[in-house]
Amino acid sequence: MLSITQLDTMLNLQDKMNKKVNPEWLAAGYQYLRAAMIEAVEGIEHHGWKWWKAQQKDLPQLQMELVDIWHFALSAIIIDFGGDIQKSANTIANELSDGKDTVVFDGKEYHFNQQHILDNLELMAGLCAAKRFSVPLFMKIVEQAQMDANELYRQYVGKNVLNFFRQDNGYKDGTYIKIWHGREDNEHLVDVLDELDISLNDYSEQLYVGLQQRYPNL
């Protein structure tokens, strides 16, 4: 289960990234759950569902879609609480500790612990289309995609920090260097993630420093 410290870290990172895009993002009317819905449908595609053709599940891409969904879901939750990070974190933590394993949608109760991941992804897409999000359902899908809470945290923070790093080093104006010493920046990110302990209080800051130390000085 995600700890309150992990939730606080992720929510603060999401708020900072959204402010980097638009300082007034809370009032901008961005459709974060619509974006989450699209990512859920893309997750279904990466899993494979078509009975009329051969398909192979792309687990890393499916996991990446879930990390993207979490970015959008956190944004929607922060908006629901008027930008209050602490209330957002406490609400998510309470939802997870309740142990609820059902979702009511369109008058029907779904027991998501008993459903296949494809049915759960479809349910999540439907909820998002109706402007709703279930954190317990999402975490069940994360588990079904062979991730645990710590791996979700690790991948989320990694992607968020890399996005910050890119923006801080000229991504928008085209001066950012994506290939460092013959390898893409996301490959260096994996190396730095492997070197760090996720229990560090300043985990995201250490991750940024690790990328900074590897980035070429030109």
C-alpha cells in the first residue's frame, strides 16, 4: 500500500509539474479524467484483447500507461480538494485503507478483485468518462499488471523528475540533449533509479541530482 509519505511526495511533484505548464492550472478546466480514460483504453490495446488476430501483451508499455493514468488522476484529485495536498493525500490513504473491493457504475456493482485486468481497465475507462475515479480499482489494476505500490511510486517519481529535468535543461526551446554518452536519457534514469533507496525522504531530489551528475556539460 502507498504510504502517506509517498502520496505526499507524488502529489507535490504533480502540483509542481502542473504549475510549470500553467501556474493557474487548478482553474484552467483541463479534462484530466478524459486523459486518464484515453490512457486506460491504450492500456487495453497494449494488453491485447482482439480475438480475431494474434496479439502479444506488452507489459512494460501497459505499466507505462498506468503511470500516466496516475499523473492525471492525482491532478484530478488535487482539483477536487481545491489544491490542498494534505487533504488529497489523506483521502487517498483512507480510500486504500478501507479495503473496499467494489465499484458501483451505472447501477451495477462490480467486484473488481474477481475481474480480469481487461474488464477492470474497461471499468476504469467508463468511470473516467463519467468523471469519476476509484483509487482502489486503480491499485488492483496496478497489481494485475505485475507492479506493487513501491514500483508504481518508483516509476511515477522517475518519470516526473525526468520531465522536470528536461524542462529545466532546454526541452521547450530545443536545446536539451536527449542522448548522453551514447544512451537515451530514460536509460540513464533507470540506472539512477536502481542506485537509490525509495525510502529516502528526499528521494525525488536525489534522483534529480543523479541525472544532473550524468548530464553532459557542454
